[in-house]
Amino acid sequence: MKNEELYISVDVETSGPVPGEFSLLSIGACLVQETQSSVYLELQPDSLQHDPEALAVTGISLEYLQQNGLHPAEAMMQLSNWINSVRQSGQKAIFVGLNAPFDWAFINYYFYKYLGHNPFGFTAIDIKAYYMGLTGCIWAETKSSFIVSRLHPESRPSHNALDDAQFQAELFSLMINR
């Protein structure tokens, strides 16, 4: 890993499948090589539209977040500030996610909607695609359960955004250290 790149594992929980129609509910992010350097944020929904299955997975209610979550602009500012606090001068923050297209779409949308810029720029590494390239497997073999059976990480996903970001960071670390 080159010093000019800082890999940050990010996971989100949402109220549905599409940013703009559904809300970003929580964000977990951590450094890939130092998972205890992390941030966890819960957001007020910017829409009450939701997929009941998505909310069931998160275990978080929209009512709870309306009362206790951060306004989305404040949450995105805190995430941006955290990213800036962990990267060194000249380092590029690289978004790393398990199914990065989904998580990055929400993060990118919210950064632009509420701050007007995305500190990750247009970069994202998808762990599933990286795993395909590393192992030569087919897409069907990129499920996290399959990757876990091959790489044997110590942690497991829980559908808490920070726990899952730390799990993803461990998987990615195991891959880049192979």
C-alpha cells in the first residue's frame, strides 16, 4: 500500500435501495489498516419513504432517527472532518466497500447534496470485484459468506454500519496482504 493512498472502509445502512428516494440512516467508516480509527454516525431520515425489509435489516426505526439522528448536513460534515483528520497532507482518501457501488452511491449523493463535494472524489474500490481479480472466481463466489470461508477473518458482519466497516476492512487487509 502506497503512502499517498489512504484506504477507508465504509459501510452504510439505508431505508431502501436508491439514494434520493430513500434515506441514508447510518454510516460506519474506519481505516483499513487501523480499524479502531473510526467514526459512526446516525442520520435523521430526509424522507419517510422506506422499504420495510431494509429497516428490518438495520434494526433502526425512522422515529428513533428523527429524534436522535444528526441532520444529514451535520453528519456529512462530521464524516468529512474525520476523513481530513486521519489523512496526511497529500494523501488521497480511497473509499473501500463490500458492494461499493451501493454504499458509494449513497455517500456520494449525500456529500454532494449536503456539502457540495465528496472528499473521496470519484474513487472507490469494490472488495467483491477485487476478490474476483485476486482469485479468478466467478461473481457468484463473491458473497461475503464465501469470502469468509476462504479468508477466515476474525470478525463477522452484524448490520451495524461500523461493525460492518471494520469487518470489510479486515477482509480487504487479508486480500492486500496475500
